[in-house]
Amino acid sequence: MIKVDLILSCGGTLRNVVKNELIFKAGHFPSYYYQVVEGKVKMNNYSEDGKEFIQEIFTAGRSFGEPPLFINEPYPANAIAISAGVVVQIKKSLFDEMLYKHPEVSIELNRSLARRLYYKAIMAPELSSQNPEKRLLKLLHYLKEQSGTKTDFFLVELSRQQLADLTGLRVETVIRTIKHLEKQGYLKIIEGKIYLEKMF
């Protein structure tokens, strides 16, 4: 996470977004660095039959869309606000200048990108697994790790549909799997909300 004040002092601006607002579109070339200040943003693709696949969901403090920015390639996915919120953005030329003046920011960005590559590496075999419980548990533990939560009791702030889109499962399968995992003691469901309870 880059400090918002630093981004603003280097020429960045705050952008208010509404739910379902398109921040950038797949195929377009990047011209800004983006970081969530408030709310949530998803990066997604659609299959030929219109089925959505969510690449990842980004919450406050997390940046998104940087790899294409660094290598000047088009975005491979859309970025869409899934709630009203605020995004800080800074033009590529000013962003490059900021990194040059503040090399410690580059180090932190490298760590962030490395964590995301690691996630994709560990999720790849799980997403090819036919076991929905393994897919879902791996995702939930990743979400907990990204949140920085240290307790064993973690609130999953995603809908069943969003979990389905992230894992490539049908929402009906996610609902059944959550019930099975609750019976096994991995999850608790309290007033419809999902809580991750123990390691696996």
C-alpha cells in the first residue's frame, strides 16, 4: 500500500466511484495507477456465453491493474466498483516520477505483486480441482491472509455469488459447499454471514 497522502502530493487525485462503475476496460491501454481508498473493486472477465469470472477483489489499501501499467500492455480484465467508494489515481508519468523519487515505494509494490503471483500459483491447481471444498477453503484462507486478520474467527465480506465467481463454481454449489464446511466445523454461519473458524 502506498500512502494516499504521498500519491496526492505527487499529483494524484481522488475519484469517487459508484456501484458497478467501470474504472477501466479490458483491451484498453493503462494511463493511471489506481489504489482503493474506500469500498471494493473487482477485476473480471466474461466468457463467450456471458458468464462472469472474477480475477480478484481489491479492498481499501490495495492497488489494482499495475502489471499492464509497468509493461505498457493492454488490460487483460475489466475493473469495476462493486460498492460505492473512493479510488486514488495518478497519471503514469507522475507515477514513474514518484517511484524514482521514493524507491522504498517500488520495494513495497514488488512485494505486493509477488504476493498476488503467489496467490495465483497456489490457486491454479485448486481451481482445476473437482473438489469444491478445497477450492473454497483455499480462497477463504487467502482472503483472511490478505486482510491481515490474526484471529481464527474471520468474517468473509463477500456474497455467495462473488465466491462463486472467484472460484469458477456455480452459486448453488457454493451454497451447498458452505453448508458442508459448516457441518465439518470449518465455518460458522451467523445471521447469513460466513465466518472462517479453523485452519485446514
